[in-house]
Amino acid sequence: MATTTENLSSSIENNSDEDDEGGRAAFAAQKKHKMSPHSAGTVDRPSSIRRSSLLLSPEWDMERKSLRHLGDLDDDDQIRIAYFPNIPTIQDVATNEGDDDAPAVDVSAARRSLFKTKTHATVTSDDEWSTASVTSDSLSDFDDDDDHTVTGIWQNVPEAPPDAILGIAAAYKACEHPQKVNICVGAYRDDNGNPYVLPTVRKAEYRLLEQNEVKEYLPIEGDRDFVYCAMKFAYGREMDIENHVAAVQSLSGTGACMLGGQFLAQFWGSDHPIYVPNPTWGNHIKIFKQCGLKVRKYRYYDRSKNALDFEGMLKDIKRAKDGSIILLHACAHNPTGCDPTMEQWKEIVSLISSKSHIAFFDSAYQGFATGNSEKDAQAFRYAVSQHVPILLAQSFAKNFGLYGERVGTLSIVCGDVVQKERIMSELRSIIRPLYSSPPRHGSSIVKTILMDPALKEEYYQECAKMAIRIKKMRKKLEEALQVAGSIHDWSHITKQIGMFAYTGMDEAMCKQLTEEFSIFLTTNGRISMVGLNNSNLTYVANAIHTVTAGKTITA
Amino acid sequence: MILPSISRSVLRQHSKAAARYATNIHASRTMSTSSSPWSQFEMAPTDPIVGLNEIYNKDDFPSKVIVGVGAYRDDLGKPYVLPCVREAEQILMDKNLDMEYTGIAGEPKFVDLALKFVYGEDSVPIQENRVHGVQALSGTGGLRVFGELMAKHGHKHIYVPNPTWGNHIPIFTNSGLEVRKYRYYDAESSDLDFTNMMKDIKDIPKGSLILMHACAHNPTGMDPTMEQWKEMSETIKKQGLVPFFDCAYQGFASGDPVKDASSVRMFVEDGHLISMVQSFSKNFGLYGQRIGALSVVGADEDEAKRVVSQMKMVIRPMYSNPPRQGARIVTTILEDPRLTQDFLDQCRGMADRINLMRTLLQDKLAEAGSTKNWDHITKQIGMFAYSGLNKDQVMEMREKHHVYCTADGRISMAGVTSGNVDYIANAIHDVSK
């Protein structure tokens, strides 16, 4: 089945790190819940979190009372309304310089005039964008001179910067070179370069159709059976889900990170920063900023060695103030593909525990990384076993190939069932004013597969098949580079894991690959292994050799 | 069943490895209650509408009835999947489509069809290509994106009718907008409070957002007449307000989607640059698919596209891109004339049944001996009847008769059937006499 062009650009658009820059927004100021320190520890833990009638002013309170007759709110209810704090601009992010997620398209100075005229924006770097913030002066301030009755409403709205990755997708589409290669794509491709719908997924869909599945609303927290299966899949058969895991269905990984971020900003306090690895999936930063969290980075990848900067990572996690949130990629780190070893995970978890940090795991590749879904869950399962409080964002986009159906979960491991119920209630109150309840098609598919032993077995094999093909491509690429005559150490390609390889090529090399060889990738040297296949491997290897010969692939 | 491409030995290795890596996490080894960072949490209140289901489910009275959530039921009280939807699903299965990500704004084809459905293909701004939008997570999702967008762009308040759908308030407040209301319904007379509504609208400051229900006002079911809409349009124009429509029942209210879109189309014709959120939950019966659209009419094409680009900025860090299945179903139907006609017939069928139930309920109330004026039940339109019952009466109805509706006395007519209408009428009469 050929990839339709619309799908191509979509899949690239959505896996972009380097895309349209957000990070600046004007939200209403949060009334902070000032939390008294927990008596038992050094950490500023919330002792009593009451979502109050932080509701603004006396007028609002009267308003609220008169709104009571809406009847949707009983006298016992309080309107639980959350405000989000001012989102810091990118300048507030401590170690944002040298962000590897550089955009592919050149920066244009015309960007600045964005807010004054109606010109189209071109992509800019993080820094430029941060200085050109949207102020209320530029928008929607209705002077008496404006005809804002009908024509003036939107006229000052600037164009948002276009997605850099989409630019690459468009360029690939437009390219007529017969050997063009797309190694930017963030969705699995088979050996013919086609999207792959897992056979068990098709079977599940067929079954749902045969069963005349209804289309009713799911509960706010999602399909309970699906969530239960997903939790067993993540935490293992032995985990006591009922009593210790508060879990909700989410809109895939993005939605889960967003829910987790909202939850932490409201209940852990936005004065606790979230630390993300450097580099990380570009959307992480935007998601958490939009939730109102301070985003900082910890060292992660060492470009001089094309390997994990383990010492730097530990140092930064240690330096973070107690009770910070540490974002960890459960496996198959995106974009580097570089994961800690199990021994290293143990040290990381131990450190997190000693600092009373919260570990927020993003698990987007369980089963897809090594081919073994138990193994790919080891990091966060270990953290759970060590009583580290964790949040887990789970995506079924890659491992079940359900990208566009937006299936995932957010779970929070807690001490007992009472806590669980409370957390569930808070999560519901976050979800309801966001989208009411999640979409049911994808979760029904996953549930159908995981609840049927035969389908489940088949599924494990199909997922392993994808992982195995990727591993093969890694090995073949390394070999092909050697055959092409490259004398660089490319072992990181086979050491890395998951969908992406962080080659170490710099921006100039990447550009040359595109311009001379019509090989399309992001300028940070990240290549998507799924874009490689037996037909294009040699071509790509030769091209990479050509652009890297005589140069260095370490920073 | 073993796939030929994976040898048995590889599989054996994998299952051995799996066993090796299985971690036993027993309950006794998870964190203790007090060491958890969540130990001091309090319970958030249950959503009153959705929470009703939970209370209802716990009741084991055999004749219990729920007329709470706005989801259509057939005359046997069963959920109803439109036959055209089933057919569309079958067509999609046969096409063997992939599951790739869609764009942040969703499928362009879907958005195009959705907008034409509500604005009308012959609408001038549509012809001039200055109406653009995004696929949204049904009504709620569209409202939230809109709220976030407007808060981001300098708006501080939004004016909503009193009463309005309960979820409007937390949606907009969480977006960062302060929710203010204008008078809408007069509970005394069970009628639109038009005079006071116009007074309040005239007091709304210039440039403010004003939300209106396109048709089938939720919860009251009272809509302005076309003359009244006209007056609202003129006043809103004079006041320089920013009109925003919540359109959740197009086709489902009167049975005619064109008629149900008249208010919106009038505003557009009058030159307003409206924005709108559409839901396909009720009219297409696609509740759980979360399918809707958020759109804006721009002064020109470029302007509308710019606003859409800003919508995408809100969406990307929220959920990246929307789910496909619902959009594909709607597209399959609306791009095919015969399926579209089927849809129109089936949607009308739902509206007709509801209107029949309204008449029946009013008759049964009279039969039960009620001397109260229940005209509003047949005057109102859409899924809900704003009965006029107060909270105490509602609670008594729950406890004594096991009839469940929301505390504001809002009855979901979709839940009324020829089988339970007598029972409901008697219950209402009993608590209100």
C-alpha cells in the first residue's frame, strides 16, 4: 500500500522536533496554592491541596453563586477551576542554547516583521522567536479608529511560523530525483517503504465492525478495560493496578505528557521545574511549557563521543532542587536512540530517590525498541520497585502502529486506593474541560488485541518483526558504510536503539545530503531507520560516506 | 500461529528473554501510603452530568429511568448507530487505509466538507475561500482550542448565555478567560428572556467575545426566532462584539440541517466575521469518536489561514493531531450524495422521534392530572427539555421514583421512549403537584 502524499507530510509534520516554535503564550496568572512544607522531609511537599474558590474576586463569587442555578453544580460542589501560570519564555529555560533540534530551514530576518505586517513567517531559531513575543499591543486591542465591528477582529493576528519538518516533507514530495530517500519520517515503514498496518490491528477492526460496536461516549477516564490492559502491558502481570495505579486513557503520547504536565503544574506546583534530557523530542518542551511548568534540561548526549553523558546526567539531576520532576525516556530515546544500561538506570533511580524527585517516564516504544515488551519496560518497572513516585506517559502509536487513532494512557503510581481515587478525580476534572472524553476507536482495537490471548501472541510477533527489521538496517548501514570506505567509528549506529539514529553529522553535511543526493533528513543528523530498506541502503551509505569523508562526526 | 519470517529459535529466545526480564512487582513492595507525594490529595467533585450515570448505575430498582446525558436512544432505549455510519465504516474497511498521523489540523477534505455543511456551499465567504478551520475533538475540544487561542491573543472575558451548558464554564476558565453571562432564560415564564437579553448584550464592552448556541440551546431548548436573531445580529454589530457559535445539533434540532444553520448563516450574510465550533456527536451519532470542527470567517483568505495557523500552535502541544476514524466516517458520508441523503433521512428520523416524545410527554402529564402549564416542553427544541423542576423536586424524583435527570431539571428527551413516558410523566407530576 503506497504512502499517500498527504500522509507523508502528516507523519513528518507530526514527528517533527524542529517544527513551529511555540513557547510563548499569555495565560491568566495562576493563583498559586501555597503549600506548607511537609513536616517529615526536606522537600516542599504539598500538605493540603485545596482547589479553592481561588476564584478571583467577590464579583466572581457572586457570579458563581448565581450560576448555581445552572443546576449542574450542587451546593456541595465547588467550582474547581484551575488557572495556569504565566508561561515563561524560552529565555527562562536554563540550558536551551545549542539545542540540537535546529530547524532545517534558514532563519529569515523577515520574521521580525511578522507582528506588524501580514507577511508569511519563515522558521526561526529558538532564540529569535523568544525575543519576538506576542504582546497584547499587537493583537485585538481595539482602538477607536479600527472598524472592529466586522472587519477588524482578526486582522492583527500574525501567521504562526510554519513547521520546519513539513518543509522537509514538502521538499521530498516535490523532489523528482529517482533515488530520493526520506529518512525523516517518524512512522514505521516496511522494506518496500510503505506504511504498515499490523495484521492483528486489521483483525481487531474487523471484529469491532462485525460486533456492531456502539459509538457511545467513553467515560471521562476512557475505556476501563482498555486502561486495565494497558496497565498490565506496561507494569507487568504482577502489578496491583486496582490499588496502586491511577490511570486514564489519553490522546496518545502527546496527550499523556500534556495531562501529566497539567497535573503536576496544578498539584505538585509549578515552582518545581521539569528537567528534560538534552536533546529530547522537541514537542516535550512546548507541551510542558503550555502546562505552566518551568522547563530545564539535563545533560544527556555527549556529541564528542556519540554516547551517553552519564556523569553529566547524574550531576545535573543531583544539582536539581529536591522534588523536581525528571523526564526520562523509558527506552529508545528520541532523537538519540541512546539508552542507559540497566546498571546505569539503577544509579539514576537511586539518585532520583535520594533527591525525592518525581520520575516522569515517557514510554513511546515499548516492544518496538528491542522487540521484547517486557525488556523495554524495565527502567520504569525498576523505579516502581524502588518506591520512586512515577508518572508514566504511554503511547500505542508506534508499537501498535495506531499513529492516527491517538491511543495512549497516563498513569500515576500511588500509595493506596484512597490516593488513587482522589488522583482519578483530579485527572477527570482536567480532562473534562479539555475534550470531555477520549476517542474510542484506537482503544477498542488495542483492547480487542490484548484481551484475546491468540491475537496478543500474534501481536507480539508483529511488533518484534518491526524491531528486528530496524536492527537489521542498523547493522547493514554500519557495514555498508565500511564497505563504502568510511573510516569513522559508526558503532553508535548499532548501539543505539529504536526508530532513530543520531549519526553525528552536522548541519552542513545534512544539507549536502539533501542537496546533492536528495536524501531528506533533519539537520541535527538524526536519521529515521525505518526510512532505510534493502533498496536504498547502499545509496544512502555511499552518500553519507561522501559527505563525511575527511571530516569529523563528533562535536 | 507463527509467522514464517521469524524462526522458531528466535521466538524461543525472545520468550526466554521475556521471562528473564519479567519483574515481579507485588503490592507489598510498592510505596507506602505516607511516602507517596500524593498522600494529601483531596477528592475533586464529580462532573454532575457524567456523574449522574454512575449514581444511576448503582441503583438496582428495576424500573429506573435515566434522562441525563445527551445521547440519543431509540424507542427501545438503545443506543443508535446510524445505518449510513455503519455503511461508511464498511466502505472504509474495504479501502484498507493506513493509520498514519493526520495533519495537526486534521484531514483537509473533512474540514472542507464540515464547513460547507454548516456555512452552506453557496455562502459568499466559502466561495471567496475565506472560511478556514481545523478538525477538533468534538465540541469540547474545539471550544477549548478556541478559548486558549483567544486568551493567548489578548481576550480576557467571554460572555455566555445564562444558563448554558455546564462544561462551557470550566472550559473557558481553564483557558484563561473569565466567564460572564448575559440573561437568556426566564425561569418564571419558562421562556426566552429576550428583552433582558438585549439589555445585557448592549452592556457588553466593545470587542468582547459573545458565545451563542446556534440552535437547540442547551439546556433550555429555547431558541430565538429569526426576527429575534436579526435584532441580535444588528445589536452585536453595533456593539462591535466578536460572535462565536457553538453548533452541536445541526440537523438534530428541527430535522433539517439547513434550517438549523439559519442563525449562523444569517450572521455571516450580515457581514459578521464569526467563529464557530461544530460537533458531529449528536447529528451523526459519533459521540465516542470525538469529531468536530473549529472554524473562522476571515476578512480575506490570508487572514483566515493565519488564524488557523495559530490554532495549530495551540493543538500541537495539546494532542499533536486529531483521531482519524470519525473524520473518515463523516467524509465518506458527506462526499457521497446517496449516503448524504441517507444521513439526512436518518438524522430527521431522530429529530422526529424526539419531537414526538415531547408531544407525548406533554399529553401524558395532562393525563396524569397535572394542571401546570407544560407548553414549554413542546415549545423547546433539541435534545433537552428544561422542565422547570427545582433541585429538591429532582432529588425527590430520583429517590422516590428512580428517575434520573440533572439537578437543574434538564431532561434528555432522547432518553424518553413510548415505553417509559407514562412512568416519567407520573413521576414528574408527583413531585411537582
